[in-house]
Amino acid sequence: MAISNADLAQKISTLIDFWSTLTVEYKNWLGGTVAGGPNSDGQYPLTNFTGDEILVESPAKLSDNVGGFVDQAETAETNAAASAVAALASEDEATVQEGLADTARIAAESARTTAQNEATAALNSSVNATASQAAALVSEDAALVSELAAAVSAAAALVSELAAADSATEAATFDPINFYLRTALDGGQLDNRYYTETEIDAGYEPIDVDIAREDQRVDFIEDFRLRGDAG
């Protein structure tokens, strides 16, 4: 089914509005804070092409979530240090407690490193997923623009085809007998029911007429009368 110019203009306008909204939402999401967003929870809306709005945690919010694991690891490391201090209080168990403290410290450092790696991986995965979603939306929009451009080209081709058909019809029905040729017009009178320009110039002369009425005055009217009636 052919698409009208009005429908095409509306679709292009809708596409421009959607792209503008998506650009603003993406910037807001990317620079969002932990307590930002419409609900002050670090989640920001992203709208897809069908108009569905999805709340997505900002990179800052994701980083804050995984930061809890890092805090736990640091707490464990502190506890391990405290255990080492307590071990020194008992000379008899000093060696054993020191070994346990070292083991706890190593485990805490390992846990902290693991938590940091998991936090970085989670953040990268979230950012990559959002970027992939945005790229998919852009590809979908580009496909729609190409489709609309093709429809415009098809409509223009149809208009050209109809114009060519009209020109061909006019050319096929043209009959020279229905028209005066330039040579005939230049040669003089074609119909004795009408005066030629030469006859008008020879038989009439211009006069000035001054007419005054109640609420209207015609200062100058160029009229003609037969020279035979001029006296």
C-alpha cells in the first residue's frame, strides 16, 4: 500500500522525537548518581522504539552495589589483623594464632581481590548490555529511515510516470485545426465578426471623460468613439 506524504512526514517526525528522547535518556543514565533517577534509587528510564520505558541501574549504582563486597573483604582483613594482635597476648599460642591470622589475612585479601574483579566484570557487563541495546535501537531506526526513503522514491517515480502518461495523452489528441497559427495571426483578420487592430486604430480615437457622481468621482476615463461622431 502506498504511503502518503502526510503519513511519511508523521513517521519521520516520530522517529526524530524518539531519537531525541533516547539521546537525552542515555546521557542521563550514563551520568546518573547512586541516589538519582525519578525514584531517587539510582535507576534511570530508557525508552525503546515501541514506547516501553525500562528502569535501568546507572553505572554509579552498579558500582555502589558491588562495593559492598569490597567493604566485607576489608572488614575481614581488619578482623584478621585483630586476631593477630590477640594472638600476641598469649605467648603460648602466639605461633598458632599468628599462622591463623596470616591465613585469615590472605583469605581476606583474596576475597577483596575477587570482589573487586567481580564488581568490575559486573559493571562492564551492564555497560556492554546497555550499549548493545542502544546499538540495536539505532539499527532499527536506520532500517525504518531507509524504508521511508524507499517509499518516497517510489512515490516520486509514480508521479513522474503519471505526468509522462498525461503528456503522451495530450500529444496524441493535439489537433492543429483547433488553434490559430502565428502566420495566420500576423496576416490580418481571421473572423469578420471582430475588428482588427488596424481597423480600431483607423476608426476610433481616445477622449477624456470627467464624470462626477454623489459619492464617487472618476477623474479620468479613457474611452473611444467613432471619428464620424466626434463633431
